[in-house]
Amino acid sequence: MMKSLKKLEKNILESFMTKKVERPYHQLGRPRKYSKEEAKQKYAENAKKKLTNLTADEKELILLRQKARYLEKKLDPEYAKKINKRQKARHLERMLDPAYRRKRREARKQAEKRKKQIDPISALGDHIKDSARNRGIDAPHKPLEYRNWYENHIKICYFCGNNNETIRDYLKKIGEKVGIQQNRLHIERLDSIKGYLLDNLTLACSICNTHKSDIISAEDFKEIALKYIAPKIKNELG
């Protein structure tokens, strides 16, 4: 009995003599009922339950408040910097994943494809510049100049005299695949020796552009197209 009393006395003295450790404010009070992850999950579940019970007008009001709060925060330069840093860090982290990079490339390709379908001449100037650079051909004008030239030019094939719609109808009738390449007439050089100069350009349909060779001059191929290609298209379409 005496030993236990002495031990208790010793423990009490030690507890009073030891330095009190001050805990941070957020650690005071009763211990957590759930861990941080569990608390987040519970909060998300409760939020979903509340959201399902709301009317359409109440949901719209919540979205408007969220947008207003976000736009208000976005005006703060410090908040904008913080968001940009966070987005960049997340992007760099995700780019380490090969599956994410592959998915991103596919999404970019699909976006470009949709853009070409909606506006076939959106990337016309850039396409000419890239193609000319890859083949070592001179293309001195800016992309916008090529686009303006195309917009101001009469949309008829220089060689066979058909418009793009006629060519598309003909290809569909003979069972050929009609893709993005047939969404517009192509820009072709009259003289293959010269580069993509504005006074050396003309429009050609996908059929004439495919069959014309650099060996044959533009005038010679025009004669061939009017004699053979144009009548065949006309007879097929009736």
C-alpha cells in the first residue's frame, strides 16, 4: 500500500515538474471522430443528399453564387497566380503518365478534326506553310494572306471547271469515301518549279489535284481534265 502511494506521489510530482507542452489551437478539444479522408467522404455524401432534395431553381441559384464567388476571386492577382501555379503543377504531374499523354494527343487530334469540319479553311494558311517547309518549297506569304486569297477566289476547279459540291456528289455516287480532304478545293501551283507565290496559285478539286503530276504543265493538264475528267463526272451525275 505504501509503495503504491509513493509511486502515485512520484508521478504527480513528475507531472507538475515537467514542462507543459502547448498544442496548436486546431488540436485542442476532443479527438476527431473521423479521419480527414473519412470526414471528406462524409461531407461529400451529405452534400449529394442535400443536392438531390433541391429544386431546379435552388440548384441554379447555387451555381450562380459559385460562379459569382469564383469571378470575384479571379479578380485578385494573388489568387490568379496561386491557381495558375496549381494548374501547372498538376499538369506537369499528369504529363508523366503515358496514358494521359496519349489521351491528350487523341483529344487534340479530334479537336482539330472537328475544327476542320466546321471551318475547312481555318488552318489553310498554316497547312500550306507547314507542307511547303517539309518539302523544301518556298512559301513567302503569311498564313492570313493565303486564307484571304482563297476567300476572294472563285470556288471552281481551274482544270475541270467543277465546284466542290459537284465533286463530292460524284465521289459519293461512285462509292468513294468522302472525308475532310473533300471539304474544300485545294490550292495548287500553276508552275511546279516556283513556290507558293500568290500569282502562281490556283484552285483544284481533289480529283485533279490527285492526278496532276509535276511533269505535266498546268495548261496541258487542263486540256486533259476538260477532255476526259469533266465529261465523265457530267455523265455519271446525269
